[in-house]
Amino acid sequence: MNFQEWFALLYDQILATSFLEWFAVCFGVMEVLLAKRNNILLYPAGIIGILLSLYLKIDARLYAESLLSMYYLVMSFYGWIIWTKRKAKNEILSVSWMNKQELKIALSIAIGGYFVLYYVLVNFTNSDVPILDAFVSSTAWAGMWLLARRKIENWIFFNVSNIVAIPLLWHKDLELFSLLTLFLFIVAIFGFFDWRKIYRQQQVLQPI
């Protein structure tokens, strides 16, 4: 298939995309751009996008990703509460690197979550992509936990998840979500450097 044929196929698939998927993608874009800007409004935007995408993922038999969306929903409220409390204390821009304990927790979430999700998918669902589905979800679980705690490495965990999610979503005929994830992958790279810059600015402004 040459480029023109591929582009024509992509164009036809995008035209066939449901309004629900378009709305979910739009709110997903809003969420990640607001996260990159370190803006608390990422959470209400994300919650709306999560609820919309949850229905679509269940319909596509992406059960682990559906569980991931539910986890995102819970962690969005959790992160919203934490950020609100820090905003009240004028700490909303405070970001930091993980310490060793947080690294262990993040890896435990990613690795432990993978085995739990894989077992559930293989034994209790009709998933045809249990390995990839479990991997995408478990690494994103860890990323969401780190985002709520304002750790710079959240962007790394999210992109480990994104790089696998892109072809997985395309395979499941969720082309627009696949393109969204590619966009999120690119934004997450810039988000990492933006948060690192914020951290350096915090260090300069800290009283001696």
C-alpha cells in the first residue's frame, strides 16, 4: 500500500468516526495540554473524556483499558483533591522527582498490575490482545499515580504506555484514539521538559 492509498484509507476511517469518539478525543487533547501547562483544569476535562472513552473501549473489548479508564476516573478525583489542597497553600506549581520509595511503588503498580490484569483478561474475558492490553494499562496506572503526586517521571511512564497503545488502538479500529495517543506521546515529551524546567525554577526561587 503506497502513501496515497494509506492516506485515503485513513481519511475514510476518520470520516466514519462517531461523534462520541470525536468528543472523547477533544477532551483528551484538552486534558494533556492542560497537564503540560500544569493547570488544575486538566482534571475536569479528563473526567469528561474518560467517561466518553470508557463506553467505546468496552464496546471494542479492550477490557484492561476499560479498567484503566475507571482507574483514571478515580485518580482524577484523587489528583484534583490533592492539587486543590496545594493550591490553597500556594503550592500548585510544586513538582519534584521521584525518591527511591516512590520509584518502588510506581514499579510495583506497573509490574503487579500487569500480572493481575493479564490473569483476569486470559481467564475471565474474551480479550484477544491480553498481553498488550495489560501492559498499556499497568504502565499508565503507574503514570497516573505519579501525575497525582506531581512527579516529573509520570511523563516517562505514560509514554512507555503510549508507544504500545498506538498500534494496539489502531488494530482495534479506534483510529482516532490511536492518532490521539500519538499526539499525547509527542506532548508528553514536551511535558517532561516543561516540568523539569518548572522544577529548576523552583530550586532557584527556594529561600537559602
